[in-house]
Amino acid sequence: MTAARKLPPTALDPLTAVLQAVAVRTARQFEERNLTIRRSRVVHGVAPSKWMAGVELPGPACHVGVAGWALEDMHPSTRPVTCRRCLRGSGQRLAPPLRLVDQLALPLDGQG
């Protein structure tokens, strides 16, 4: 994930400015990283997610819920993504496609 989407400075009220600062700091933690949630061993891809006041935060690419947007429960990881939903959504496959070469055709019952 790249940096959080920044809102134009003229549109920032004090609360939105604080939220934006939190989002930028959090996005830096997840640059070129995947994430884990709490103590789970599942590694998720990272994608921008809408937060409060139009600010975007890094979140699980599969959109699995993070209760209350507890940012302290999301941890950066350099391990490869293992979440099946994240892998499916990114177009990656869990296993390489099968290559069927030089296979003999077996006769079906009643044929040959």
C-alpha cells in the first residue's frame, strides 16, 4: 500500500487533521508490508479502506472485520499473504494450475 490519500488542507477541520495524521502514520507502517490481525497467524494483503471523515487507512484486502478499527490490533508483516480471500481477490492462486501432459485416456465403462 502506498501512502494514505491526503485530503486538501483547506478541507481539514481540527478533528479531520488529527485523523489524517493517524492515517499517514499508519500507512507508513504498512508500506511494502502485509498485515496480521491480533495474534492470528493468517497474513493478509493490505488495501486502502475508508475510515472516518473520508480518510483512508490500510486494512485487510479481503475486508475482514477489525472490531472498532483498533489500529493497535493490526501488525505489519513481511511474510507472504496466506489469507485465501486476499489471494483470490488479488488474482493470485494458492497453487499453480495443473498441467496435464502425456496422459493416457482411460476407457469408460462399456467403451473399449
